[in-house]
Amino acid sequence: MSPQPTPPQPDPAFRHELVLTGPPLHLRLPDVCANCGAHAATPLYWEKVVLVTDSEGSASRVVEGMRAPFCPHCRAAHEREVKRISPLLSLLQCFRSEVMIGAVLTGGAALFFGWKLLPDLNDDLWSVAAWVALVAFFGLIALGCVSAAWRATRWRTVPALTSITSSLQWRAETAGLFEGDRYRYTIRHPAFYDALLALNQDKVWKPTGARARRAAGWRKALYIVLGVAAVLVLFWEYFGEFLRREW
Ligand SMILES: [Zn+2]
């Protein structure tokens, strides 16, 4: 096997952060490799698992996707490093969810009734329709259970980041009301940073920028409307009875 050419290495000291509004998959991408800064025309899609905690403190794992260009050298290095799970093993992960008990039971019921009642079917349209409805009823519940189990366990099938895909990290920032989603990107290569910034200038989040001021304006308007509504309700509570008696 011929030795693989080494891609140009980025400056290890360079790690730049950028906060951009909108989801990561909506970024405008430059023709620059996110890892080494070389020319790269085709974007690569990859995923990572994020631990999300809700307001009640319960945590769940969410799969988030990202798309960025990598040059052929970096792509090849990524393919060598990435450890994908086989489709069969991915499917078997579903059985780690207890919802699969429901899938096995209802799937079994669909097969049992389908097979058991098949000899009793005659040319009567209604008996055929009832047989189809019964099998479809249990079959659809089983499919719903498999789909729920697949969604609940899919994070287990997401491969770990490689040295290539870790060149572009992202995480959601906590946004205020009306501000929209925004993400903080940590970028390894200065050329990719400059090119991404140039293409997405309109998405750059500034705490004192037009978007933040607009959101603050909307929040203020909402609080005024809620305040006025609260005053009207209080007024009606205290004086409504009096007014009704007078008029
Ligand atoms: Zn590259």
C-alpha cells in the first residue's frame, strides 16, 4: 500500500470562536477545507451526540448534524479513523429500549392473527377487510414502537468524532426570547475561519447588534402588552362588580 500524503497541518495554537445565528446546517459554506485550509469543493456530513438537560433537570441525548467541506486528503484520513457501526448492529441497538417489548408483542400478534385467520378467509369482501384491518392495526403499532425505539437509541450508533471532524466544533448558546437559535463554533484553521466569516457576515451574533436590539424591542412590547392585560384584569376584578351595579 502506497504511503498516504500528509495534508498541510493547521497551526495548533489557532482556535477561533464564532457565534452565528441559525442552525448549523443552514450555514453558507466556503470552498475551503475546515481542517487544513486547502481547496475543498464537496461538503462532508457528520453527526455528534449532545447531552441536553430540560428545565426539570432530566437529561436526554440528542443527535446533531453538521456539514463542512474537507479536502480529499482530510476526507481520506477521516475515513481511516471513523469507526462506524454496521447496519445490523445499529438495528440491534433498538433492543436496548424497553419500547421494543411492545414492538415484539404487537408484531407477534400481527403475524399470529394474519397466519391463523388466513385459512378462514373466503370471497366475502367484509371478512377480507376485517382481516386486513386486524393485521394492519397490530402491524402499525409494532412499526410505531420500532420507530420510537430507533429514535431513542440512535445516539448509540453515532461514530465518535475523528481528528478531522473535530476541527469544527459547535454548540448551542442560550438565547433570549425572540433572539432565535444561535451556535458557537470553534474553528481550527484560520483560512476556514476567515472564509466562513466572510460568507456568513449577516449571521454574526453581536450582543449590541441590530438582531439583539430588535429582540429586546419585541420583548419590551410583549411585557407592555402583558402588563396592560394584567392591569385590565385586576381592574375588572375589583371594579367590574361595581360598574355592573351602577350601569
Ligand atoms: Zn484538508
